[in-house]
Amino acid sequence: MPVPPRRILIADPDPASAELLEAVLRRRGYRVQVASDSPRALELAVLRTPDLVVLDVRSPLLDARTFVRILRKNPRTEGIPVLVIGQGERTSPLVPSGVVDPAEVLSRVERIFRRAEASEIEAGLEGDLAQLPLADLLQILAVNRRSGRLLLGRDGARGEIALAGGHIIDATAGPVTGEKALGRLLSVREGPFAFVAGSVPGAMRIARRVEELILDGLRQVDEMAALSRELPPPDQRLALAIAASAVPEGLLPVTSEVLALLGRPCTLTELLDRGTASDLELMRALAVLVKRGLVRRLSPAGREGEASAVFSAAVREALRSRLSSGPGRGLSRGKVVLCGGGPLTRRAALSRFGALPGFTVEAPGAPVEQGTLGTLEVGEGVRLDLVALPSDPGLFPLWRLLAAGALGALVLAPAEELERALRFLEHLKLAVFACGPAPAQPSESYLGADPAEALRALLERTAQSA
């Protein structure tokens, strides 16, 4: 929410002079009201409490000294600064006089407001970033050359920015510091802040100009917001999808850093905290690695062990041995394809698959027509993708590509064009199993009504035949 413009009250008996001054001030963005004499100006000052009164000494009925004395006696108006213009003597240290040129008046007005802001900041400034964005707040502190600590969140829980003479010299956000921390804090849109004036001890980690830091930081915030849509959620655990010895050479330093960090599985948040590069650089590198299949998603913390308990050691070892002997040697990675069923049936099946320990839905809420629906961590480093085949018969030729190398196919009943689909799958030499409502004459390929149990049974049979 933008800060409202300053309000100025002009007391000037000369309509032409008042109109000229009003136009100059309005062009600068101020809200202006005009009174033709001192008593009317006093009345408006009490009713409207302007941020500044510009009083021409020629205003009739009340002289400047009396006008200021009355203002100071009223609690509503005692803090309003007064700028006296025209020919006259200085009546108070608070009332400069002799200003007649509109440009000079504007200069004095802005000087008064800068001093007022500086006084407020010197005494300590508090508020909420929803009303005063962090970028604007930092610029105010810079213009007034303030020194101190800007705390974001209750007691600085979100972070802290250190300033010296209006220059940003350091920032802290959780475990990160310097420009990396400042970039994170610039993404904060709301929450309390408090500025604590005073000298700031410690190292100077930031040296760039405030304007440059803010512009660059806001640009990075926008880019990261767009990039986050391509990346896993912040709490999603990630790991290398290849052996550490198979990492390509000649990579950019940031890419190499990301691969090194993923040598030990971690979440996206942990990766950004541990990396020395900026969050944007790390996210860019990670996005490339994910697209190239060099990074894989793990099941939520604690579920891999549960998944291992679902499948016996013999099953896990048989699956790992089979996968390691294929084109993806060393990755222990495979897939099972899913076909049949309408959108509702597939959605219900996906919900049941999610009940399997170690299963992670790829994109919750996304269409289930085709593509990778989720992944299953079997244990022993074995990861399986569940890939949905398109149900449109006209797209059956795509099945050959999508089903290449699959461990088997799971058919959801009822399935349109089922006979044709089964023949096509058999032509691909896939082991085909069915689940759903029990058929009149169940066969060995029928694995039960529950899709999750059917998937588990499919893998166990596949392991037995390995």
C-alpha cells in the first residue's frame, strides 16, 4: 500500500500568489489546501491536521508569532511545522522567514519534510511492510543517511539489515548473510519491522550502492518466483540420479556446487542455505539438472524406510538387479505404465497409490491423462516412475515410446477399447496386469480391486520372474 502524499495548508491573502504556489506544490505530488487569512488557516489546521502550514506574513487578523503560539497550545496541532513566507522578521527558530520565490518555497518545504523523516527515524521507526515496502523503507533510510539495524519480523525473526551512514553493509536471513540474505528479505511483502538507530559493529559484507542493490534484488525476486514453478517444493527431498563418479566434467562452477551438495540428499531449502552462490544462480542450475534427469526426487522424510518394509529384501534386490542390467545401468531406476480408466478412475487410483509408503505424487492436482504421475522409492536405491499412457486410441502409437523399458503395465478397469489396448501392450512384450472390479472369470493377470495393492503385487511378480 503506497504512502499517502504529504498535506500542505497555504495561508495567503493574495489569490494569484496562492494559486502559483499551489500549482508548484501540486506538481511535486503534494496535496494542497488554501486559506485566505490566518483565522481560517487555524480552523483548517485543527480540522485537517496538515503535515505543514505555509503562512504568508501578509495574512490579516493574526501575525505569525500569534499564529504559531496558538498552534503550539493545541495538542492536535502542536507538532505541525510552520513555514513563514514574505517580508517579515524571524519570529521563532521554528519559523523561518523571508522566503518569497516559489522554487525557494518548494526547496524549504522538502527540506522540512526530510528533517521530519530523519527525526522520526532517529527516534526509531516501526511499522508493517504491507504499508511501507522494504525497498521504499531502505531508500528512506539511505536518503537520511541513517545508521542502525532494521529488524524484520518479531524481534528480527525474519532477518536483519545493517546500515551505516545510509549504506547497507550487511544482511542476515536465517543461516545466510550478505547480498544473498538481502535478496531473500526483499521478497518479504508483509510483516512487522523496526529500525533501531545506532552504530553497527561487525564486518562489512556488502559494498554496492543501495539503489543498485534494490534494483538487482527485486529483479532476482521476480525471476525466482517464475523459476519456482519449474522446481520441486521447498520441502521436497532431492538426490543425485547418477553415481557421483558419473558426473560430467566441464560444468559451470554453480552447477558443480549443486551436484556436490546433492551428494547427500537434501531439500531445496537446505540446498539454498548450504550453497555459496546466490539463490537465483542455484535455482537456475538445479532447474537445468532436473530437466536433464540428473536429479531425482525422494519420498518425504522417513518414508523410504517404511517403503523398504513393504517389500522384502529379496524383492528389492531382484528389482535392483533387473534395473541395473538395462540401459540405465547403475541408476536402479525404472517405470511401470498405467492405462485404462477414465479421469475419475485414474484420480481415485492415484489417491490410493499415495497411500503406499515411499510414493510421491509428481504434481498434485495436475491432469492425470498422460505422463509421470508419481514415483515410488522401493528401497535399496530403487526408484520407479508410474507413467500414465494416453487413453485416446488415436494416441496408441505413443505407447511404444512411453512404455519402452517398463517393468510391466497396470490396466485400470473398466477400460474403453480394452481388448485393443491389451493386444497393443502384448505386442510391446510387456507383462500386463489388471485391477478394479472383479471380472466374471478372474485370470492370473487380475491383481485385485485396490490399485495400490495391485501395484505392489505387480512388482513382486516382476521380481520373481527376474
